[in-house]
Amino acid sequence: MPTKRCCHCHEVKPLSAFNRLASSSDGYRRDCKACIKDYRERTRERQAVYMRQYWRDNGVALRAQKREHYYASDTHIHRLPEVERFWAHVDMSQAPEACWLWVGSTNPDGYGTFHRKPHVSAHRFAWEIHNGPIPPGLSILHTCDVRACVRPVHLFLGTQKDNMQDAAAKGRTRNHHTSRTQTIPLPLPNPQPLNPPQRRFIRKSSMSLEGRFWEKVDRSHGPKACWPWIGGRIGGYGVFRAHGRVERAHRVSYRLQYGEFLASLFVLHKCNNPACVNPSHLSLGTPADNSQDMLQSNRHSRLFSPEEVRLIRSLEGTISARLLAARYGVKSLTIRNIWLKCTHKHV
């Protein structure tokens, strides 16, 4: 049975005791499940102790601040009767014959939504306030064709057939190409739709692979400059889904420009910019060529002598990993791996 050493408790355990992690070298996390669970429990306990102490020290001031914010904002509106709470969200400051616009929340179609149990459309609730319950099977139609309007004199009862005929007569039928109802401008000095129509979504499957790839590349700096990948990245390298699997973006760029190549070969960067996908900055090479290029470009990780490793481990607990990392010119994770003996195990 394959085993692995936990970097926290340093015990050798079977792989079933570790959570999977696709980005790691062996496909598993460094710490076992038991250590992760213990760490989370201790973190939860520390947070609980901290919050109890925080409220013990600042509870009075926080409650006073919350009370002041409650009365300074519109939160107290929710304590009002239902009808008063409704009209508090209506703008009636326009001209005498203008629409009364709902300024509360709206649904994706632009109709106001009044929060009660259950939620109801704002214009339907406005009709019920003035005219009583709506008979079953009937709808509330707008004479002004403004969906956000809740003025009772602009509303009237009708069947679903009446609603469809009214929509067809006023040109509010759906557009079969965009599946989106035409918007009616609001009667304001500077008309602004309450819910502006969203950008039309183009199915990625209808685009070619080259089209999907190059739309995620910034080529605005010219043909000789780097073309950075603006899509998703892992470890600084762009990633692109092609033919049902995720691949490095610079490898896809090389294949699109020069054709297929052996999977065992590396695609190297002449510019040392992992995010670059400019085909003129890429070249094929073996793993040995990649290592040689990394050494020449000074991109390899720092090599510690056994004396330096012993000194770093002796300083554990007396100095932060960040300060040690700045002293040696490496990342703090490198220092922590030395402390946990995940690296330099032979020292």
C-alpha cells in the first residue's frame, strides 16, 4: 500500500489518510486529515475565545453604535405597518399626473417586489390597497406601460389574453432573436432603466477554438512584445480548456501557430514571462533544455548548504519565517518547509 509522511505530525500514513490536491506533485495534500481537523478545531476555539473577550471589552460601545445606526438609517422602516412600509419605497415627487415609481427591489423583468410573506409584485399590492383583493385568474395591467409604476390610477384589471393583446398593440412583444422584451423609457429627466438589459451571452461552443483562445490574450502592445494571458492562471502560467481537458495556454499557442508536437517536449519561454503566449517568444525543448535555461536565467530555487539549514532550524520559534525569507531571498513557504522537514530531509 502506498504511503506518505505527514508534514505536520511526521508520521508515515497510507494515502487514504490524506485529502486529494490536484495541483500537488503527488496528487495529495501535505498534511493528513487528522492534523487538518485538529488545526481547524484549535482555530475555532481560539476564535471563540477571542470573540468572547472582544465583546466583553467592547460590547457596550458596539451596542450603542448599532442603536445609533439603526435610527439613522432606514432599518426602522421594517417596524412600520405593512402599508406604510410599502409607500415608504415609492417616489411620488414627480408631476401630478406622472407615474409613482417603485424605488425598492425589483425582479429581473423590472417589476417592483414587495417583501412580505409571501413576496408580491409591488403593482399588485398597490391595487389591493385601494381596490381590495384581486379576483383569481386576473392580472394587473399598466396603462402607462412603465413596469415600476405603482400608481393605482395607472392600473387596471384584465385577463392574460387582455395582457397579451395590450402588449401586441403597444409593441411590447418579445424579440425572437434576443428573447428579451423591449424596454420602455421611464418618464424622468434623465431616463435610466431600473434593470438595464444584460449583455447578450454568446455560447462558447459556437466559437472556434482559435476564437476562444485569442479573445483571452492581450495583444495591444505590438507583435514583438509579450502577449499576456488574461484568462485563468495556475502558478503564473495561463490555462485553457481545449478538447475536454485543461492545458497550459502557451502550449496551445505554440500548437495553433506551428502545429502538433511531441507531448514529451517542453514549450520554453525566451522572454521568461510565464503568462506570455506570443508564438515568437516560444520554442520547443527537452526537460534538460528547460533546466539549463532556468539556470542561465537565474530562475532556479536557492540552494541551501547543510550549515544554513541547521541554522534556519535552530532559529525556529525565535524569528518569523517572513524575516528569514527576506534575509535569504526566498519565499516564507521555503523556510516553513525546512522547519517542517518537508525539504532537506538529509540534514
